[in-house]
Amino acid sequence: MVPPILVNTPGFTPEIQREGAQRTYVMHRKVPGVGGIETMALRPGFVGNVEDFGMLIPFPTAPAIRKIDDETFAHVEGAIDPPEVTVQVYDPMPMASVSRSSGAGLFGRAKSSEMDSMGAEQALGYMEVNVVREEAVGMYEVAVLEAGSPKALERWMADNDYSYPEGMDEVVADYVDIRWCFVAIKARVGGAEGATPVPGMRTADTSRPAGSQFDGHVQGMAFRFWSDEPVVPMRLSVFNGEDPRNVVYVLADDPVKVAKTPETLVVRQVGGEELYGHLTDELTVNWINGDWKDLSEPTQQLVRDSLDPATANGIARDLFAADLLAARTGQLILPFEEEEKELLNISESFGLRGVEIDAMMGEEAITQRARAVSGALDDVKEMHLSVIDGVLPQKLLATENLAFATHEMDSKRNTPRDEPIKPVGAYHSFWRGQ
């Protein structure tokens, strides 16, 4: 990822700075007769001005692009190690009954396409850029590009209000030589004030307000593309400065590690059968001073409702199932994903954004998604989920795309970990007999 500013200029304080761990989700599966299909999802951690934010990411083939839920990575952690629901039972006291419940996490909320043709048989001219596709995805303007040279890409970026970091030519040239494409992304955040209807209004101004800020993380994105082997193209990330921590979640046919890195960076692995159980079985109840028999039937039902695994990992469940359905059908973008993207762009064009709007527009999308991916979740049983967490060698990031090697971690180390982003299980307290 490359923000559209020079972050390495001596004495210059960037307006955009990295914030927190960089989390990346990767799903890769072999597709008979095609090679392989991969999804890479990320939610960049940056702070700074909205109007200055952008990304440049190389891909081996043109990807289908969509928005991901803000809670995606928390729910992936909830799929790896689901939280418990705690129920504490108190002995009766001469006072009004009390019931409390909190912290249950979030429910997953919320066109057929063939492989994108990546160009022409003939190589591009030295100063030529081919815009394969342009589209809007939520808060972003997105362009999929082929470039004939680093200089051609640099000129295109300058013409389209990006900055091209100094020293990036060599890395870009490597990608150009092997005929990879680039996805260029920049913020397009409109001002709600200019779009709110008022008497006599004839036009709407959706330009972003000056000095708009974002804090922590911006909109997450997912890219699904054809790739024979799983790969994470991080070479351009070194132009953001050193990455203090990367967390990579890999859902693949085999348990893996990042090639050419220490095995100790693999911190958790979950087999397919176990992962399927985490996504479908009720959450475990941790009883304190009581049991089911100590609660009335209505109260028991209240507790059972909070045991739905979707409260902890429903977003991850839908993500896994959709990606596996894409692998099963050989589609880069599924029909319901295309419809969700269209709804998102309609709301964004009117400056309508936020949790409430997402919830209103997401009800039908949730229904369609559930219907579409039903059955595909069974394919999770054939997969493995590996978590790589730590500081990746800067030299490796600068010179190679991340590749993966089959690796099964020591079972003594393969235990649940504390993760601050994991959803917290519900907590209930009741009087005995309530």
C-alpha cells in the first residue's frame, strides 16, 4: 500500500501515518481446469486527512473488488477461538430482580463474471497506461491499470492526483516485466452538508469537506483474483516506512507459514472440521454458581439467543462461505456481491453513510447472501486456517511478494491467544429462579 504522499522525505512529517497492526486475510483454493482463485482482504490502519488517502496495490490478474465489513477481522478472530457466554446466578435477596446483558459482539451485516482479460497479446508502449476498469466502491474511486513502465505509471498517478513515492521505480518495473496489473485507490468522501435537501435547492455538492479526518482505520476492501498459488503483494508497503506488525490470516487447502520467515511467526492453526464447528455450534456457557435448572424458561431462552455463533463470527462465516462458493463456481464476483456494491454506491453518492444506513440497506442483502452461500460453508471442512503474526523481515518485504509453504505448527504452541479485537461473549446475571 502506498499513500499518495512522500512518507520517506527527510525532515518531512507525513499527513498520513500508519496506525496499529496491518491485518490481511487471504483465501486461496485450487480450481480444477483454471489453476487457483484467491481473495485478499485488508482494512488499512492509518490516521490523517481523508483527501490525502490512497493505495496502490499490484495483482497478477485484474481483481473483482468489494467492500468488507468493519468488524471482519474481529469476527475472523472469533472464528478461530469463539468467546464464552458467562451466566452468573445469584441467590435471592429482598430486592428487585436484576437482569443484565452486554458485549455480545455484532451479527454479520450487513453478476456472474468470467476471468478478466489482462491485456492484449502485445506489450504496452513504454509511456502507455491501459485503464482496464474504473469503478466506485463506497468511499473509494478505483482504477485497475496496466502500465508499460514505471514512468508511465508515475505520469498517470500525477495526472490523477496521486503522488508517486521516490525510489519506487525498481519495484514497479519488476511488476511491469511480469505483466502484473495495479489497482489504484483514492478516497472520494462527500460532504453531507452539501447534499442535505433544503428549500430552493437545485444541485447537490458532494465534494469532501476540507480537512476531513479519519482515525485508526479506513474502509476495508476485498480483492478476488486468479492466481495459481497464494500470494500477498506487499513489496510496495515498504514505502510506508517500517511495518511494526503484520497479522496474516490464511484460509487454504493446507496449513501454511510465510515462506522464508521463522516458523515461530505461525501463532495459531485451526483445521477445517474444527473451524466449521466454531462457525456453526452454539457458544459455550460458563456458569457461575448455577445451571440451566436455576433459570425460568423465558430466561433460559434469553441466554440461548446469545449463544448464536453469528454474534462472534457471523461476518467471517459469510466471508469464508462466499469465497468458497466463488472457488466452487469459478466466479470472481458473485451476483449478491455485485448488488451489495451497487447499493453501497447509491448511498455513498448521496452522502449517506454510517452504521444506521448500513443496517437499513443491509437487511435484504443479508437475506440474499445467506441464500446464496448456503451449502458452500461445508467446504470449510476441507480447508485450514493459519495465523501468522509478527514483524516480517523488511528485506523480504522489499524484494519479494509474500509466498507460503506448507507447515504444521507444534501442537504444544497451538493454543488460543488473547486478541484485543476478538468479540467478547455476552455476560448475564440473574437471581436464582428468575
